[in-house]
Amino acid sequence: MPENATDLFHYEGFAPYQPADGEPYMSPAQEAHFRAMLEHWRNALMEEVDRTVDHMKADVTHHADPNDRATQESDIGLELRTRDRERKLLAKIEKTLKQIDEHEYGYCKVCGVEIGLRRLEARPTADMCIDCKTAQEQKEKQFN
């Protein structure tokens, strides 16, 4: 198991998809592969959320020492920020699963070209091809 649930999840039997000769892009088998990856990732994140809730319930110690109290509050704040990022990631995973259901997964939302299996293996929630994503990041960099 990775150190945290947001790490890539190729650790549990998710080898990169190897399309058969002549297999069309985003075939039912490919969609099933990415669905399984995303569902596994979602489940790992949900387990992490459950652990956080249990940990916060169990760790409601009131420290008399201000330094101990500050450390505990800092740890809780960090954990809550992490869970917030994971909550946003869960929403993105759900949106991606819906795209698979609608057979719209794997195509750039900007230009419509294939995102590519290797990019989707690295970032299964990607919704832009590398060219459009790079252009978007360059525009954002110019305005910041």
C-alpha cells in the first residue's frame, strides 16, 4: 500500500493496459480497465476518509501544555486540508466515471483528440490532451 491514498495505484494489479493489435481506442476493455482503476482509487480514498474520522474521534485529547495543544491543532489542520484535497479528487473521479458511462472518456474536452492510454495511465482523471494542458498551463503562468 502506498504512503497515502493519493499516490498512484499501480501497486495492486493495475499494470498498464496493453491494447491488442488493431484494438480501437477506448474499446470496452479499455473502459473497463480505467473504470476498475478509478473505482479502486475512489475506494482507497474513502477508506482514508474513514480512518481520519476514526482518528479524530479517538484523538480528542485536551493538552494542558500550549505547545502540545498547538502541535495537535497543526496536525489536525494538515489532516483536514489533505482530506479537502481528497474530497475534490473524489468529485473528479466521479465525474470521470460518468464520462466512461457516457463513452466520452479519453478524449480531450478542448480539441476532441485522443488523450492517449499512457497519459490516462499516469493521470486517469485527465480530461485534456498534453498539448491543450500545456497551453492552458502557459496561459495561467502568463496571467499570474
